[in-house]
Amino acid sequence: QAQLVQSGGGLVQAGGSLRLSCAASGSIFRFNAMGWYRQAPGKQRELVAFITTGGSTNYVDSVKGRFTISRDNAKRTVSLQMNSLKPEDTAVYYCYADGPYGLRSWGQGTQVTVSS
């Protein structure tokens, strides 16, 4: 498994923007899908967005048009640009990367708080 280190996040007012980044190390294997989950207090973990090796993206309906996921295969990074943030986007965000043999690696989690 790879080690994923997240950066970004923090506190922002509603309507603002944040960018999350996730850098992988410790594995020589190429990743398949990479993406982001989030978990708000008292709620189940939710898949926010993912991106395939070829660059195809998928988003949960609640963030479509506001969030953009991207990846750099050479740098082994995945990022999430979050615009027009809403209080309901408040959660701990986790990046993940799918390696070979079904192995999934996770980031450490980053708090995103959107104030109204």
C-alpha cells in the first residue's frame, strides 16, 4: 500500500473556495481510480468525487458544478478544488487511491469547515 499525505482544508466562509491535495509515496505501482470521500458528524462516509487513470471524473450530485477533481499521474497526486462552498460541505475529507490487487490506500483526513 501507498502512503497518502493530504494538505489543504481549513475554515472558510460560505461561498468561498478551498483546495485539497493528496500526494502518494511508498509504492511503485500505478494507481487506478483516485478520489475523495467525506464524513460529516453523525453521517456516513460519502464518496464526493473520483477520477480514473484516463481522466474520467464522477461527482456526487451535491457538488456538481462546484468541485473539480484532478490528478497528476507523474507526480502521483490528486486534488480537489472546491468552490462556492456551503455549510453542508463541512466534513472531514479523505483521499484514496486504488492500487493493484484491490488494495486501497487512504489519506489521514483533513477538516473542512464552512461557516454561514
